[in-house]
Amino acid sequence: MKRLHLLLALVLPAGAMGASLSDDFDPALDRGLVWLFQGNYEQATAVFDSFIAAHPTNPAGWFFKAGLFQVMMTDAESDGWLAQYNRSLDSALFYSNRAIGINPRDAWAYFIRGGTYGYLAAQDGRAKRYLAALNHGLAAVSDFKKAVELDPGLYDAYIGLGSYDYFRTRAVIFLKWLPFIGDNRERGISQIEMAIARGRYSNVMGRNGLVWILIDYEKYDRALALAEGLEKDFPKNPFFFWARPEIYWRRKQWDRAAEGYAKLLKLIESRPVYSHYNQVVVRYRLAKSLYECGRLKEAAEVAREALKIPSDRNMVQKLVMERRVCREIVKEAGGK
């Protein structure tokens, strides 16, 4: 792959100095995102591949394709697309570096490189490579700042800056030994809201990210309004149906949580199954919510279904608590 990148860099025309990546964007990117948000991942892949074929040196296609694979892996709780995801990140990083080399004032090139570093930081964090995650995260923030410095109207970059402000404060509060640097959570949220309102590509995923930030912040009413809007806009995509029942779960509004998890389960089961992990998790949440509502017979039935789902070794290790609670519900409520 590296040799191919080098060959392309040598034989493809560099373009005029001063040109921006955004000059080479086309409506295919928007179409691909629409398919992605609707949960039609196959169609979204085809559209992004078409953009890449037509714009081979523009990192935007690879960047959005990496985002697609990240959503797919999150939605299915599966690493089945990890190789394609890593390849997309490598290509996005290579071509954004190349674009910056051609035009060091290309704000969109810095934005795409920053977003790519952000994906790498998240991947490092999940793998518990914390030093690498920190380094990639700081590189992402540096690029987002540079993008805004070069183009204050590139509002998409404020998602990265706002998330950094929020989670930096969160980390300082959680890690008591770090020096306190001020509470920047509201500023971070305001920056993300600006990106949602005025960004070119950030509305939907910005709203989804902000929902989970507001849940973490325990601003449940604000989170609920966003979650309901996402469900209304994308009624067939289970990716956007996790937040609302999570809010009710944290509020211990068990009847509403049960309703939300029942709807989420139907959506998950209507789609191809790449991993049974989410089926177990949602059934556990539904069983627990029904149990807390006093609907014991229904709770026991759902818990039994969860325990019957095939689980590989990795799932068993990750779902110890969920399976234990399901067994307890069956034992306590099974005959009632």
C-alpha cells in the first residue's frame, strides 16, 4: 500500500498551488452520507468508492469511508471491517499530508488530517494504547486549530475542538491528581452546536455525538430532544436508537426504557447479523427494565432469550455482568 501511494504521488499531477481540497468535492459525498445515516451501508460504500475513483488524490473519500466503517463496526459491535477501516485511514492520512505539502494553507486538508488522527486516537483508546491515543488526540486538536485559523468559516472543525474541550475537563475531573484547568464543558458543547448549525458535513454525526456528551454531562432533557430528533429523521437505522432508552435507563424511568429497548431490538433483528453482542445487550437491558416495572413474566422470558443466544469466547468475557443479571431474573421471576 505504501509503495502504491508513493507511485501515485509521483505520477499523478500535483494540481495548482493554492487550490483547496474543497474545490474537488462533489455532491457524491453528500449522497454517500445520506445513505450512511439511513443505515444503507452497502449503497454508501458504493458512492464513496465512486468518489474515490473519480478523485483519486482527494483524501475526503477515504476519510468519509473510514467514518462509514467505524459506524458499521459500532452498529454491529464487530471488527469485521477493521482491515478496510485501517486501509481507509492510511489513505486519508497519506493524501491529506500530500495536500498539505502542495498547499500548506488548505484548511480542509488540515481538517481531514485532524479527523483521521481523531479516528486513530479512538482506535488506540479502545486497544488501551493510551500514549498513542494521547499523541494522536493532540495531533488532531492541533490540526483542527490550524484549520480554523486558516478558515474561520470551516465550522466542521469545531466538533473536534468542542469534543476536546469537553473531554479534557472530564478527564481532569475524573483524574483527581491532574491540575484543574477550568471547566470548559459548556464551551465545548457550544462549539459542537455551532458545527451542527453551520458545518458543511457535521449536522447528523454532530447531533449524535452531542447526545452522548449531554448524557455523560447528565443534561438529560437536552439530550432527549436531540435523540428524539435523530430517531424521527432516521427511523430505520438502529444506530440512532440507543440514546433515548439510555436516558430513561439512567433516570430509572423503567417503563419508557423498556419501550425504547423493545423498539431498538426490533430494528436490530430486522438487519443482517454480524455479531450477536448487541442482541444480548439489548435483551439484558429490556429484561432489566421489565423486571423493575414489575412485569416479571415478560422479564424472565426476555432474559431466557438472551441466555440462549450463541456466544463466542470474546462475547462471554465481555458480557459477564449482563448474563449474570439475566440468570438472576430468570431465577427470581421465572415462575411468577
